[in-house]
Amino acid sequence: MKLEKGVRFLLLLSLLIVILVIPLLPLPLYVFHVIIILFFNAYLCTAWVIVGGFAKQVSLGHSTFVGIGAYSIGVLLSLFNLTPILGGIVGVLMTVCVALTLGYPCFRFGVRGPYFTFATMALAEVMYYVVVSLRGITGGALGIFIPPGVISSLLLLNKKIVSYYIIVVMFFFALFLARKIQHSKFGYYLTAIREDEDAAEACGVDILKYKLVALSLSAALTALGGAFYAIYYSYITPDGVLGLAVSFQIATMSLAGGAKFWFGPAVGALLITPFTETVRSMLGGRFVGVPMLLYGVLLLIVARAAPDGVSGFISSFLGRSESAGNTESYERH
Amino acid sequence: MQEILKVMNVTKNFGGLTALDDVNVTLKDKEILGLIGPNGAGKTTLINVIVGFYRPEKGKVFFNGEDITDSPPHTKAFKGVARTFQLTKPFSNISVFDNVMIGALLRTNSLSAAREKTMKSLERTGLKEVSGVISKGLPTGVKKRLEIARVLAMEPKVLCLDEVLTGLTPVEMDEILDLIRSLRKDEGLSIMIVEHVVKALMKGADRIVVLSSGKVIAEGPPKSVAKNPLVKEVYLGRS
Amino acid sequence: MTVSVGLNLVYGVMRIVNYSQGELLMLGMYLSYWTFVFTGLDPYISIPVVCAILFAMSLLLHKYAVEPLLKLPYECQVVTFVGLIYIFQNGALLLWSPNYRSVIIDFVSKSITILSVNIPIGRLIATLASITAAFVLYLILKKTTIGLFIRATSQDPTAASMMGIDIKKIRLLTFALSSAMMGIGAGIMLPLYYVFPFMGNFYTIIALIIITLGGLGNFIGTILSSFVIGITEAMVGTYISPEIALAVAFVVFIFILFVRPSGIMGE
């Protein structure tokens, strides 16, 4: 069921227009916020899938990168009064360092599969505790407040609208990047690593190098996401950007959406964000556990019924499979 | 004839077990060398050492005169030493075509160049018709050919085939043997075949090396090895 | 310690990692608590009851959530168990509110003095109980027929099934057994600490660290390494700070992971 090129183009164009126009619609403030978060989650998930899906190095520690990205901005701003742009750059550099520090020993010494996941989980939790205990620098459990500052005052428009466009651009950037990777030699090699590491090595794939690149790239993008968080919310707390809970969300949204495809995680974020955001709005209510409980049930169902994620399910339903992006066959050439 | 691959005094231990004991094997340029021996003789271990999945405790491996003993598998693959696996290891969830692409990408960064190589390789191994099939569901014989196709796309100089004939019907075996012979003739590959099915190698190989309990016990043209009493003893009752 | 043993057991037999093990502990503790409230039974005494309930629960769990994972790729494990974590945590939240609960028993906080070291009785009981439980489990694995079957299935499922062992039942049993172990852990922990819906994560992580250290699938290794971690954490926690203790444990963990990826006594 392949749509004609013309039809596809029109659909995409109208989607694009809708997206561009959203801030101008008279939506309730809360709904607008959820839409922003939707793009934010989709961005984070797409960043995650580069290492967690393409290469299947399932990381439950990505919250570390979000946290570093966010806190770099916060700390540099509150302690040294450095602009967020510098904070962002520092954040990205730091996350890449952390990623390499974690990744190199792991990948060099064959820490694979579940072991790697454990290591990332431990990293996430430890980072949480470290940040909380360094009260002097990070404000401990109370977090850091980010005053509006230079950038926002330069942008005379409503902060929310600007944030919206920023995150939309970031998201599409990540999306195109993921797509480009999947259809490149890099993507092929990551797929090889995912399917069978030993066979990949025998085919000449430098596993260490490619895993590290994937992890670092994913980390760097995630850090930028953290930076966005800091600026958007103006307030960073350990619970918001660090710890296992955040990691779980990123990973499960991506996996539920489909970790083999460049658009999979976005789909996952789209489906699941409503759950997590409903929780936030119910804070303190009597039924505050319900949405997450349903989320859990949803995950169980997806794991069982759609192992390749929702997008995998839809994809096989439509009779195509995107594997390393192509599933080429001889005839097409 | 020039020696393209040389295994010198290689010893490999696993804990208390000596899998390879001072093994010397030479592969000459454009030669088809058969490596036979009973189960547990160390044949696959030898391939693993040559290709870099294991490091030997003692000894060296030379390729074209260069010491490659300590190089990791992917470097050796790039240099031109490639292998297939005894229990086939295709990339299960992707198509045959994509499987071979991964091999083809070894020597090029361009996807279109890789596609060319892939197509050639698929033609060579007769896999054109199944190129779009996801490799998980393929029968063994086809998977074995897929491994060869993938390795071919890597444009190696030395090919180590690990029990590539096992589990095939006699007809399939002949086809693969023909393929191997043509690989030597047309592409100029030097091939080391590890096999259990000795009869096939008697026809196909230029020389045979017999391994038993980690030691080389016989070496030479097929006819003389077949007459060797030591070899017969080691193969008591086997084909 | 009991958490890590339970986790390890499941992995050993099924090669599936139960990330929600900590949550099972949490549930056990809640069960223990409510048993106490409704029947006045001391948590130590109600251990068998709690174990039985957890055992039964996990039979269901296994059939619907865990068994299917055997055929599915690794990512699905993560999704499933995180899903379970959400369900358990939020279920507990809904049912029992986020308040901390605890049970106060008199003699628990008193200490005895052994070899001039002051040991609170509660901790002593906890340690002894864990060691006993682990020991009993060890005996079961080594000496009984069922234990033999479990070990066989763990080493080579295909061969085991060909020998007539019903591996499906064994897997079920193993999973249920590991959940039941949480019951023991729950009984001994409740008097010492408090329970609240989100406490599980912490224990799961420690358990994961411990079993990786000791070697996934290796039983003795688990026991040894839980001592190592326990002692390290206690020392650091006392002399430096509790939060850093976890970080230190992590560093030790990472270090060992690289030096010996399959753990101290890996498989």
C-alpha cells in the first residue's frame, strides 16, 4: 500500500503547515504545553534510538545526559554567570566525556547486553545521588532556578511560543539525522552490531569505534535536550532530569514506538506522552497513580503483541520492512 | 609458489586444555588447502586464531609476510583475511541483500558502490532470487551460500571456510565445491577449508593438513594423506 | 542479599533479567505490613504467609508476562519489566498512599554486644536470616532432585528437556521461588526500615550490582559479592557519607566489570 509520491508530499506538507501554525491557534495553555513536551520527548527518544535501537545497546542511563545538559546550564549560570550558550556547549562536551568514559571500558571489555544496561542504570542512579549531595554547587534536592536572562529578553515574543519553535526545529533535526544515519554505512554497521556482533567483526566492522560513536552522538543530542529543558522550565531539579525514572521513560517510549526505525521513537513519544503529562497535572490527587499504571499495562501489551514496537507492527501490516533502511532486492536495480 | 598465510608454532590453551599444540600450517597463494581432523581436533580454534577471535599463547600468524597475530578481527578482514562460520551467523532480521551489503561496505563508503558489489556477489553465488528475503527464515544450504556471498563482497585474498559443507545434500555440496573452485580460478583467492566431510576434500583440495588433538599429524596431497596409516587410525570408523 | 539471590536464580535458569525484583520486595513488605495490622502477627512470623502469597502471584505473572519473553528479543525484557515496575509502583501508590509505613518491634532496636561490637538485634536477625535462606537454597539446589533439575535447565535447557525434565514447570517454579525469596527479605526488612511505593529501585540496583560482581548465574559468587558490597557500603557510609556509599559501590562495580567482565566467579 504505497502511497503515490504526490499524495505523500501533500500529506507531509499539510502536516508541516499544521505544525507551524499550532502556536497561533487558540489552544488552552496546558494543551500547548503538552504539545511542546510531546516534541521534547520525541526529540529525546529519537536521540536515544541511535544507540539504544540501531545498535541495540539498551541504555537505561540516558537521564545522566539530560541531567548534565541541564545542570551545566544551571550551574554555570548561577555560579559563574555564564550565558546558557556556553553552558550548553559545556554540557555537550561533558556528556560526550561521560559517554566515552562509560562506553570505552564497557565496549572494550565486552560488557554487552544486560550487563551494559546495568552499568547504565547504575550510572543514572549514582549521578542522581552525586548531584543531590553536591548541594553547594547544584542546589541539592531543591534544584536550581534559571532566571530568564539574556536570550529570553532578546526574544520579545512569548517565551512559550519561541520554545515551541525551537523544540520543533530540534526534533526535526534529530529526525533527519536519525533517518540519514539509518540509510548510511554507519547505520548499516550499527545494524550489523545489533544483529550479531561477532559476525559484524568478521565483516570488518570496528565494533568498539562504532558503539562509541553511537553512544557519544546519542549522549550529545540528549544533552542538548537537557539544555532545552533547563531553559523551558526555568527550574531544574534532580527528580526532573536525573535518575532511573527519567531513563525508563525515554527508553520505554522509544522501544514501544519501535527502535529499529528512525521514526519509531517519535511514534512512541506521541502515544505515551499523554500518559505521563496527565500524571503531572494530577499531582497530589487521589488517583495520581492511574496514568502510570496504565502506561505499565500498555508496555506489557506492546512487549507481547508488538515486539518491534508500534511502528514495527504497522510496518509489517503494510507489508514493508525497513530493516537497515532498504530491504533492497536485486530487481530494484 | 608464494606463501600467503603462515601459521607458525601456534599454541592455544583454554584453562587446562591445550586446543592447539605447536601448530604449523602454510597456505600458498591461490591454493585450496583442506584442513581435516576428528571432532575436537582444534580446526575451528585454528581458524579463530588466524582470524583474530582468539589470541594464541605462543606462535605467530603471518599474512603476506606481515605479522598479524595480534590484530583484531575487523582489521584482518580489512587486510584481506575473511572467514565463514561453522554455525552460520547471518544477520537474522535483515534481508539477504542487506546482509551482503554489510560485507560490501568494507572497502567503500559509498552505498551505491557497495550495492554494485553486492549485486555481483549475489550473482556469483546464485542468490539473486532470494535477495529480498529476510535471512532468518532461510534453509541451511542457502544460509551457507549467504555467508560465502557476504564474505565475497568483502573482496578478500584469503578465505577460511569453516565446515561450509556440513548439513548439505550431496547436490548442494557439489555446487558449493564448484563455486569454491571458481573462486580460486576467477578471483584468485587462496582458500583454506575446514571440513568434516573428508571425501569432498579429496576431490577438491590441492593439499590436505590433518589435525588431531591439537597437533598436525599429516600433511600433503590428498592421495598420500589418504594412505597415511596415522590418519586412518585417527579416523577409525569415520568417513 | 535475598534480592540478589532471587534475581540471579531467575537469570540462571531463563537468561531473563527481572528488573522489577525490587518491586517484588516492596510488595512483600506491604503484605507483611498489612498482615501485621490485621492480624497482629509479627513480621518475622508472617514470613511464610508472605512468601506463599508472593509465590502464588508470581505464578500468574510468569505465565502472562515472563514466559513469552523467552522468544522475544532482549529489548522486550526491558519494556516488560519496566512496565511491571510502573504497575507495581503505581498500584501500591493508589492502594496504599505514598506514606512511609513501618512496624515497630521492641527488641529489634536493642543491641547485643558480641566481641565488643554493638550489633542491633534487628540487623543481626536480618543477616542471619539471609544467610540461612541462602544456605537452605544452596542445599536445595545441590542436594534435592528438584534442585538438580533446576541446575540442569540452567546449564542446558535442550538437553534437560530431552532427559524428561519439564522445563516449562521448572522455569515457572524458579520464578515463583525467586519471588518467594522476596518474602523472606520483606519479613526481615520491615522492622528495620520503612516501606513506600518507590523503594524498589534502590534494591534492584544493588542486587544487579551484586550479581554482576559475583557473576550472573553463579550462586556462590552472589553470596560472596553481596558481602563485599555490603561491607564496603557500610564502611563508607559510616565514615564518609551514605550517599557517597552508593557511588563508591558503583565505582567498585564498574572497576570489577572491566577487570573481569563475567564477575569474580563468572559463568
